[in-house]
Amino acid sequence: MANCAGLGEVRLNDTGKVLDAKALAQAARGCEIIVSDRQTPGPAAFFSLAPDLVAFLRVAVDIRNIDVEAASRKGILVTHATPGFIRSVAEMAIGFMVDCGRHITDATIDYRAGACRKRAWASSLPGPPQASSAMAPSANIRRRCVSRSA
């Protein structure tokens, strides 16, 4: 926040409540930029009440509760975060598949319990490369898994 304060006046919503269009416009009166969490809506009514606003920045991926068309009609830029989690979730899904195929977690649990059981290790993971997996429900994550495994 100190870095933001160096650029201009910073106002925070200290109410602990999600502001509706009128309350948000009142709190943001005179502000050019709003940095919004995922819960704060940006309905058309809000953009009509915020004449000084030039940008509505969402710090989440989801912008379903922002009326982007209404903002655009008023010349207000709407941005949102990128889904940076896709790569890490895809890598984790591949790791889980290797773990399941090689019984790594089971072997670790056995080892830590003092048991040393022989396991049958497959020479390669079963299934054709184009096999789908229920472990990656998101289309973006699924595409990332497939591109990494090819």
C-alpha cells in the first residue's frame, strides 16, 4: 500500500461489507482507478455514477459481475487477473498421475512405517498418449497437461 500511496490518494473499504453500486460510487467519488476484489460488483448503474473513473481493475480472473459493455460505453477500462494457476495445477495433475501409476505415496507411507514391501513397478505409464483424465476438469488445465505429456 505504501507504493500505491506514493502515486496518489488511496482509499480503502474498511466496512467489511461488499459495496453496492451507490455505495461504491460514493466511496470512489473523485477516484480515477478502482482496484476491486472478486466480490465487488461493477454493474451498469455504478459506471453511470462514477464520472471520474477511467479504470476498474479486478484482482481476480472472474469478471462475471462487472458490466464490461456499460464500462466500455463510458470509456472505462476493465482489467482482470490472468489464470496463473493453470501451469501449476497441470504440473500437479501430471505428478498425481505418476504417483498413482508408480505408487510413490504408498511406498513412502510404508517406508516411514518401517515396512519395505516389494512393489510391482510398471516400465511405463499405461494408456495411449491421447488418453483423457478425470484429474484435469478445466479445459485450460487439460490442454496444458496434454501439451506437457506430448
